[in-house]
Amino acid sequence: LFAAVEMAPRDPILGLNEQFNADTNPAKVNLGVGVYYDENGKLPLLRCVAEAEAQMQAAPKARGYLPIDGIAAYDQAVQGLVFGADSAAVREARVATVQALGGTGGLKIGADFLKRLSPDAQVLISDPSWENHRALFTNAGFKVSTYPYYDAEQRGIHVAGMLATLQAAAPGTIVVLHACCHNPTGYDLSAEQWAQVVEVVKARGLVAFLDMAYQGFGEGIAEDGAVVQQFLAAGLDFFVSTSFSKSFSLYGERVGALSVVCVSPEEAKRVLSQLKIVIRTNYSNPPTHGAQVVAMVLSTPALRAMWEEELAGMRLRIREMRQALVAELKAAGVSQDLSFVTRQKGMFSYSGLNAAQMQRLRSEFGIYGVDSGRICVAALNGKNLKAVAAAMAAVIAG
Ligand code: PMP
């Protein structure tokens, strides 16, 4: 049966991790990951999460099946966070939200639903994008192309190219957009540029799919969600996938959601019924633990305040690391303009280093980033920063 099965290519980032683990260099640093580490290089367990779990353990409950669309209080909390509890769309029950297996699960449910709805639609993702966007939508049966995004020369976004591609897209084209903290580049559109995107999406009748995997890691919870408000204000129907992997440091619990904004509550009910079929025929219903933790934290004022403070702590530490990296690179003799590093948002930085330089960082210095030049700023800390900057300066000098 399996004689003809071919070996699938390795996931490039997981492959990098394996290479890192096998490296015997005691000074090695892993900047290839997409994970937030604290100042001590440890994956944090947030206090708000530990506190919620302690409360849950104090009154243990049996675990029956959840509804197909997940915990109602969780879905409601997601809506409050993503759209604002007093947003008209939420108040009017025009948003269909389902609990999902991480942000990936939200994207997958959305992709499968869209395939049933518009089987011939094209999908556009940013160039470059999180690698899984292409794979997810391709596996759902779509033809996936890209819109220009990263402008290497300008160290920024090719906004004109992006808008021109959206302008030329056929009505009904699905456009996957990073709501904030673009992965992998770190470059986000300004509010004015988003307004232009919203305008084209509306004028051309495109379908916006906002991927919000890092809400709170850029400028703040509301600030990072501002683009959602722009889409709401334009009166569009659109998709938003949510991930709590990073913002709650709950990577392994697979906590996320998919929300679909509709024009009427009646339409939202029909959409919800279809999302439930997608879920039912994939994994039946979601797991309890992570969503219970997130729902409790978001809806308990003291825990919520604690979470917001802890999230701000992660956000600020990343910003400090960006500033410190620039300072150390300058101290190590790098003379080029490095302001792009602090302009970027979220966990990642497109460092501007090429594949050969990234390979040298690995082989000579034990510093692991992605060949595209992407490094995870959230994996930098006071202990590894100087060595990373010195190594980067050495490969930049050539
Ligand atoms: N979208 C983007 C842009 C991401 O970077 C990630 C995670 N790295 C995800 C979605 C998926 O998140 P999750 O781990 O919650 O599935």
C-alpha cells in the first residue's frame, strides 16, 4: 500500500530547529522560531493563565463534548476583543464566531467554507507571507497567487504594487491580509494605507480574510485591531482568524477562532450553520481547556487586567530588544541606516541579510535564523544580544 509513498519535504522552520538542536556550539542562539521567549530565554507561563487554571482546578469539572462551535462565553469574548463589545456588528448579532484549533484552525475552517461557497475563486496572499497560508489555501483546493508586499530596496512595503494587484483582481478574489505584525517581514500598513486597501477591496468586490495572530504584540490590543474597525466601518462582510497562541503564550493548547462578519443576523445564522458542518466533518468539536482559560481571563476583570499588563510586558520587551539590537549593531561598526528594525512590528524582523549571510551566521556563529533573513526578535535577550549583534556585524562586513 505504501510502497509508492514519496517522502514529503521537511518543514523548513522545523528543519532549522532540528539543525539547531544538533549543533554543539555552546553559544548557539535560535532566532528561527516563531515563539516569544522572556528575558531568561524561557517560554513564559502567564500569571493570568496560571491563576485561571488554579481557579479551575479548585472546582474541577467533568469534561463532556463542547458544542461544535465551542464555548459560547469564549466565542463572545473573542468577539469583544476583535470587534469591540459595543460594535454594531456584534450587538446586531451579525458576526458568526467559532472556536478553532489555533489561528491555523480558524484559517482552515474559513478556507474550507470558502471553497464550498466560491469554488472557483482565486486566493491572493502577501509576497512573502507566513508559509502556511499558501499550503492551507492550496490544500483547501484553491489556486494561490501573491500580491507584492515586501520592498527590499526601500526596506518597507510595496504599497503601490499591492494596490495595483488588488485593483486588477477579479471580483470574489479572496485576499489574505495580516491584520498586524506581518509575518515574516514585520512591516505593517499605516492607517492611511489600510484605508486604501479597504477602498479597493470594497470597489472590486474582493473577499478580505484578516489573519490576526499577534493582536497586542504591535502597538496595543485596540491599536492592532484598528484595521478590523476600518473594515467594519466600510460595511463589508469579511473574515477574521484569531490566535491566542502568542498573546496568551498558549501555543500547545491550540486556542483560536474564526469570525465571519455578515450583513444581517439571519445571514450570520446560515453562515454559522455551514461553519459547523466544516468543523463537524473535520474534528467534530474543539477541546475545552485552553478556551476555558482564555474565556475566564478575558471575562474576569482582575485577570483581564493582569493579562493586559503581561501582554504589554511582552510587547515592550520586544521593542526594547529592537532598540538594543540597533544600538549593538552600531557599536559593532554597522554604519547603514538601521531605523527599519525599530519601524517593524511584532515578533519578527526582516534583517535585510541574504541567504548566504544567514548561512554564515549559522555555520560560523551558531546563530539560527531563516534564510529569508527573518529573525525572531522575541528570542533576543540581554544575554545573547551582544553575541548576535557582533555576528551579524561580522557577516554584514563580509
Ligand atoms: N498566522 C500567522 C501569520 C502566524 O504567524 C501564525 C503562527 N505562527 C498563525 C497564523 C497560526 O497560529 P496558531 O499557532 O495559533 O495556529
